[in-house]
Amino acid sequence: MSKPRVLFSIPTRHHVEIASDELEGLQDLGYSCGQFSYAAKEGVTSTAGRLKVIFSNAWALVKVAKQFKPDVIYFNSRLEALAGMRDYITIRLFKLFYRKPVCILLKSHGSDIDVLQSKQRLVSATILPYLQKHITGWLFLSSEERRLIIDSGFLPEQRVFIAKNIVRNNHFKRDNSFKQNLKISEDSKVLLFVGRLIKEKGIYEVIEGFAKLVGALSTQTVLIVVGWGTDEAELKQLCERLNIANRVIFTGFIPEQDVVNYYANSDVLVFPTYFPEGFPMALFNSVAAGLGVITTPTRAAADYLTSPDNCLWAEGQNSDSVCKALRNLLSDEQLLESMKQRNVEKGREFSKEQVAIELSEIFQKAINL
């Protein structure tokens, strides 16, 4: 069977590595792949400016498609109102100016399932019905999302797929100067949080849970917070009030490729998120890097991780639960080391080679619908 020609959307800010690795993985399997830009431009914040970018990207897609002649167009997006508007405009314009048959697949990096019950008429009467009709298949990152979509009646089960993200599991290298550069003592355990500094990511529970534990630990422990967000100043003030400012390092924003060093040289990821995650890369990068993990049993985490093999579960919005999980993991060196080893093995399930094979199977099923 001949392989379809696939045109990939490549974001400009988020999920760039994921999309690029998927494209490369399919090329390694013998697929012909092209690409087009599909994201807002840095610094463009006005509605008029964003619409201009959407129309510009849609027209660029038409021109690329006329040259490349794809069998499949693969959009990286999200299930939410704003992303739905972008997808609607893009696909509608594309189909207006490109009349050849093509299979349109959309991958949602996270989802707001409540949008399916939106009371905004533009969303409920125009955007969602159009996408429902014209998207061949929709890829989600967890079985929970797939089930909710099917149960809602929005799409039949044969058009809803579960996909993974690729994790670059061979990029994590120990750096003997890591602790020294951050002025951390060599015998310290390093806890890590990676993500936007917003309430829903669980960062407040991480700091409060860590503060409750500090006095009870027999080993020196430091928390590194990697990321930026609207709550950064408030979080630093919280650390001051809890008398742990000397134990918490805020790095601010760090480019994706540079966060690898933090995964590779920390001991435990603490990530009690209750944000509507799909396949949180902070979590699965930590798994592949061989960290111990404390997280919440949401979406992809619940699909692929088990306690205590790969993680200890914590409750969302519960700092006492985070504190208890930290105490249990840090006080049991054998548990922590076995978890680290199992997570390195688990990380191989998300390699470029494995995920590309699974994505290829999805493409073949979607084309045959």
C-alpha cells in the first residue's frame, strides 16, 4: 500500500519540537512530508492582528498544498473556542480555494470539553458543526478525552483516535556542574516543577506542601521552579512568608531545549496539576529522564503511569496530599531508585520511532474511513 503524502502544521511557539519530530519520524518510515506555519506571531495581540495572521497562514497553506498535493493535512491545535475559530477559518478558506479531496486530521494538545456545550452562538451553531462535518479524524492525547468526545455525540468512535507525543528520551545527560552552578550542595535532593506559573498547574500546592515538609526531612532538599507566568511575584512572596525562600529557586522562562538539563539533573518532579492537560510534556520528559514523579491521575498520566511503579499520586488542590507523597518518596530511597529505573524504561514507549509507527497506523485508518 502506498503511503499518503502528509502536510504538517508546524507551530511557531508551543509544541514545535513535537510537531517537527512527528514529521521526521514519518519521513524515516518513508512518508513524503511537507509543512506549513500554523500559529500566532510573537507580539501580535489585537483581534485584528490575529485575524490577519490566520488569513495569511491559511492562504500560505493553500499555496503549499497546490505545490505539494497532500493526501493528508495534519493540524496541531486544541479543542477550545479560540483555537476552534482559527481552525474553522483556516479549513473553510482552504476548502474554498483548494478543491481536491484531502483527509483533514486535527490533533488536540489539551482540550476544554465544555466548549461542546458552549452557549456562544458562533461556536455552537457555526464553528463546531463545521469542524464536525469537515474533519476526517480528531486525535486526542488521552483515553478520557476520547471517551468524553464519543459520549457527547460530537463524533463517532471510529473518527476519534488516541495519540502520544514524542519524547526525546536520549537527550537527558547528567551534568556534574549542575548543582554547583545553582549553588546547591552536592548531597541535596532536587525537586523540580516545570510549567506555567498559574494556579491550575498546582504550583501553590507544590510550594505549600514543600514548606510543610522541610523541617521533617533528614536530607537537604531544594525545589527548582522552572517557568514563568502571571503568579510569579505572588509565589515568591508566598515562599518568603513560609520561610523557604532560601530553599526555592525560580529560574523564570527557559527555552524548551534548555529545560532538558533540569530534567536530567533533578531527582523528583512535583506536578499536582488540575489544568485540563492532554499529554503534559513536563511530566513525560521527567519520566523519560528517570525522575521520581508526584502527580495527579489525570488524562494521559492515568493512561500510562501506575503507582508506585512510575509515580505517587497526589490529589489536586491539596497541599497535604502533596506533602504526604513527598515524605513517602523521599524517605524511601529504594522506592525512589526503583521508580527512576522503571521510568527510564517507560520513556521508551514515547520514542520517535514508536510514536511514528502508531501515528502512521492512525493515518491509514483515517484515510480508509
